[in-house]
Amino acid sequence: MIYPIVAFGAPVLRKVCENINPGEIDVKKISEDMFETMYAASGVGLAGPQVGLAYRIFVVDGEIINKGAESEDEIDETLIGFKKTFINAEIIEEKGPKWAFEEGCLSIPGIRADVMRPDTLTIKYVDVDFVEHTEEYTGMAARIIQHEYDHIQGVLFTDLIAPLKKQMLKKKLGQIQKGIVDADYRMKFA
């Protein structure tokens, strides 16, 4: 099932999400639906709040970025096989130099901005079978996780950009909040 993407301005995007207890919801079905929704919207990650679920769940598929590579040199090794569902995630540590990269968000279509993030993270989470994992990620894989993790913490990438840039985007953000947006996927507005 393809969910509508919740747009900027919806209260669920600002909630610190709840952990999921085994058997509480069908995490396998929700994960499948979130991947389907993400692919339909041409995303590389999608978090529970973005589909109206205030739960600590997000999905990522970094292979999408590698599929767009024009040559072998453009393949990002950190993204090979990087397709996962993270449940009840907790970032344990972030380290390394911060680097800028232009991020966007399915809940904030048409807006992109540079965000500074640390290069490496260690994350603890459970998978769809509630098996616990603790893993380290670097580079683009770490960035994708950080972006989606922010969603389950009630943080949007626009919260992390320079104040002047954020001020310049205020009108566009207001339009998205009012439903004045050009997206090629279904959206749900507050």
C-alpha cells in the first residue's frame, strides 16, 4: 500500500516518536508499505512520521543512489547492499569531521539545502524480527540514517540549516504548509 506523504506543517512531523513493542503493530507489513511509498516518491529514506505514524521506524535504500551513478567511479561503496528497516533506533555516537551535503525531504518537496553532519555514527536498533543490532556507518550511509533518525526525533533538515537560508525559505515553507506544492506523489496536508 502506498501511503500519502505527510507535508511540512503537520504536527506528527514534530513529535518524538514512540518505541514499538513486539506484536504491537505489524512492522513487516508497515516496512513493506513504507518501502513501496518511498520508491513511488523516488526517495532514499522514509520515516514513520512522514506517513503519519508516530513510531520509531524508518526505512532506507542507498542502492538507489548507486543506480544513478554514470560510471564505476561514482559508485559509493558504503551504499552497496544498504537497504534496511530501523526500528526503535538510538544513535549511540556521532564522530568524525562534519561535512556539508545538499539534502531534501519528501515532506518538504522542492526545497534543498546544505546540512552539516558528522561523518560517522554508531546506531543501535532492532530489525523487523526484533533482533537487536549495533552497527557503525560512515559517509553517505551515515547521512541517510541521520536524516531519517532526525524525523523520529521530531527534527527536520530545515531546522539544521543556516538561519539566513532558513529565512529565505520561509515563504516556500508556508506554501507547502498550505498545500501549494508541486510534487509527483500523493501528499497529506495538515
